[in-house]
Amino acid sequence: MDIHPFATIQDVLSYCTKKDLKGLYYMSDDIYFNDQCPGISRSKLQKMLPSPQHFRLSDLRNKHEESEALRFGSMFHLAMENWDKFNRLYHQAPVFKGPRGGKLTGEKKLAAINEWEKESGCKAITAEEKSCITYMRWSIKKNPVFKQEFGLAYPELVAIARDPKYGILMKCKMDLLVVKEQSILIGDYKTCKLFDLENEHSILRVICDRKNPLYYQYAYYQYILDILGFSTEMKFIFVEKEAPYCNRVVTLDDQFLELGAKLVHKNLGELARGRKKKYWPGYDSKIKINFPKYLEKEMEELDYD
């Protein structure tokens, strides 16, 4: 299996002038998420789920968006990919407190972290975050299912392919990729809250999250690898962010993939039409709300002679 490495965004752009960007590649997050890097990602396309108008405005709304969850997720992924690099890059920062002595949270905490990183020249991590990520990583590494499935995986590979129907260039970055005899196995790390992994129903809520349905990601990745000629299976490695840092390797039923594929192809068609006609509709102008069954039952209970 040929895997082409890219060191800079200029390497990518130079490569594109010679041939179509199609295949498997090594590239850093700085290159992959660079605005100049060709291709539409899954996270970008799924902004189309509410409406094409939401997709059209997503650049303006989210271009510089940052959150504690995203920051923590980036640190955790690096720790899983390269533990030594993680320890070299991140240095323990002081506890950030406000004027009254309370711990900063949200945007104020992010602002304080950014200021500390500028002054110190280091990436900031708190003692709590370092401890949490260490235990999360240890919990996954000792999972026998993870060892068996992903012990020989390639980390952080990028797949790029062009949709044959609409000509749209698609890309995805896979946390883990295992090459088998007749197929490819993709692994994707997911962090979640305490008790999210307690049972099938709690896991289902995470899988079907409206803002980030995981069956959409599965279908998007599978479609790209299918275009490249690979038979693909995908599994999610979930880990809770609180002690005892329980984890599970989760496989989705085929019907999830079928639903995700229909949504992906629908959104690709909407993207192609939007680019061609310069028209990005929002919600339908009107809607009729049917009387729900639970209110019918309540109304029946209130009936009296």
C-alpha cells in the first residue's frame, strides 16, 4: 500500500498541480486543517445536515471557534498517536484563577491559556488534564480487544478521493488504520462523559448525537475508501473522561451505515447544487405540526362526563 508523505502545505499544493490528489497520505493537523488544503472534510460537510444555509454560514460562524472540549480532544489524540511527542510539546501550566480566586472556565480560561502559551512559548496543559489523559490512554492500551484489533495500526492517515457523481474532492483523517488481507479496518477515538458507556441505550445517545452523528462519519469514511478501491470496516474506541476511565470498542450495525450513506449522498448533491446555482436554502418556509400521541393519551385521561 503506497502512502505519500507531505511535510508542508506547499508540498500538497505542488503535488496537486501534477496529478489529482487521490490516495492515502501522511500529513500533520496543521496541513490537513489548513484553509488551502484541498478537499471537504466530514465535519465540514455534515454542517449541511440542518440545511444548506447552515453549511454556507459555517465558515463565518466556526472559523476561529475553539472550546475546552476541542482542545482536550486534540491533546488526547496526540497522546494516543505519539506519547513522547505529547510529553515534549505540552508543559504544565499554573491554575488559572479569576480576580476573586475562583478557577477560570470557558472562554476566560481559553484566553488565559493562550496568553500563557504566548509568553512561555509552550503548549499548556493543567495537572488535572495531564493526569486524566494519562489514565485514559492507559485504560485503552490495556484493553485486550484494542490490542488485538489495532496493535499493528497505522496512526493518523489521511484518505482523499473524488466523488464520481458530483466531482467533489473529499478527505478524511483516520486515527487508526489496519490493513488486512482483503479489507481495511478504521479505528476512531471518541471521548465521552461518565456513564455514557454504561449500556447500549446510553451509547446509542452518543452515536445519534444530532450535531455529530457517528453513523455519518462511518459512512463518509467508508465512501472515500470505497472510491479508492478498499473494502472497509470501522470501529469506535470510546473512553470516558472521568475515573475509572472505562472504555469500549464499539461496532455499529449495518443499518447505521445505510442511513449515514443516504445522508452523505444527499448532502453531496446539495453541495453540488449550491455551488452551481449559488443558492443555499434554509428551512422550509412553513410546517404543520401534527398532534402527538402522548397528548392524545393525556386528553383522553382528562375526558369526563
